[in-house]
Amino acid sequence: MKVRKRVIVLAVLLGLISMSLLYVYLEGKEEVEAVPVQLSDVVVAVTAIPAHVTVTPEMVAVKSIPSEAVHPDAISSIDDIVGFTTNMAIYNDEQIIRTKVATDENSVNLSFRIPENMRAMTIPMTEISGVGGYIVEGDKIDILVTYTLEAVDDDPATEQDEEIEGKTVTYTQFQNIEIIEKGPNTTPTDGQTQPTGVTSSLTLLVTPSQAEVLTYAQMSGSINMTLRNPVDENINELTEFGSDNFNTWRGR
């Protein structure tokens, strides 16, 4: 009988201990579950995005994920990515990190910075022709071209040339042309150890037709540039100036 009582008491004690342990376990579990998970917003791709394309709003979305899973370089705002160019392919539902998108315009390949229906064309520049080297990316310039004309006989019967051989004339052939890039500084001359502060070339944004005219101007004429005020986009109606109308300088 005593043994039976001892067994019963032991069973009760074990039961109480088990219930206590279960209670402690459940309480601890509830406390763990009660701790909220910290979330952070990141921009993810909603479709596979190829390399070297412009990101559009339809390609991306903001998604909340646990903060501990956010990449250190992840982009958190759609405004920081839309309109920029991808440097490499991005997978569907992938966090978009800054190294995969050229958010700095200067880090984009030049070809992706050229507007539709425009072309980039490079012309040489000197300190005199290029406004002392003060032209920078984003500036607008006018381009003056001076030609020494050859005789052109449009009417052999009259033996009268429309243009006189050797006549020098200057035209403002281009206005409000944007500089998209500067070339390297001019190489040092004898006695110099460092390049000069003057850029050796400028890359312009032109139309295909303007590229033809500008190519001819480089081959046949002498080019000078004038720097425009950034807010001045007026196109002036100008006539050429040369030996035929030299005296008009007084009224110019």
C-alpha cells in the first residue's frame, strides 16, 4: 500500500512538473511571437529587366521585406531608378541595387545619353576657337564657320561667277548646340610637364543633317565657337559676313 501511494505521489509530482514546463514553454513562445518583425521598403523588379535598357515604372515596384534581408545598396524609392539605364540584367523579384543601375548620368555609356533622332559628333577645339576652355558639359554654343570660297560659274554664257574666287565669308551655321561631353585636356608642349587646362575636343549633340554640314565645315572651313547663356535659347536670324559686305560691320 505504501508503495502504491508513493507511485501515485510521484506521478502527481511528475505531472505538475510537466505542466509547469509546458506553461513556461508556451509563455516563452508567445513572447517570441509577440516581437514584431522589422520591415523595410525596397524596389524590386516585377519582371526580368535586360541590361542597357531604360527602367520604366511598369518594370518595378516597392516591396516590404524583413530589414535584415535588405541589401545595403538596395534602392528604396522608385523615383531613384525610373528613367535611368541598367548596367546589367536584373531578375524578376530581385532587389535592385545601385551598382546595377546607372543613376549617375556621367556613369552611363555615352550612346545611352543621346536623345532619339540625335547624334553625337566630336570636333577639335583650341583655346582660341573654344572660348578659352571655359566650355563645359551641358553648355550651349553657336558655331561660326569661315570659308575661303572658290569660283563657281553658274552661267557659263555670261561668264559671271556667282561667287568670287578667294572671297572670305563667315557664317553662323549652328545655334544653341549642346555639349554632351568634353575630351581630354591638350597634351603638354615643350617645356610643360602637365596638360593644359584647355580641352582638346568637344562632343556635340546634332541632328544627322547637321552632322553632314559640320563635317563639311571641318574639312573646308575654319571653326570658332561662342558660348551662350544657359537660359538663352533664341535662334537669331543672321546673314553672313565677309569681304562682299565688309562695310556692314558698322551696323552690326
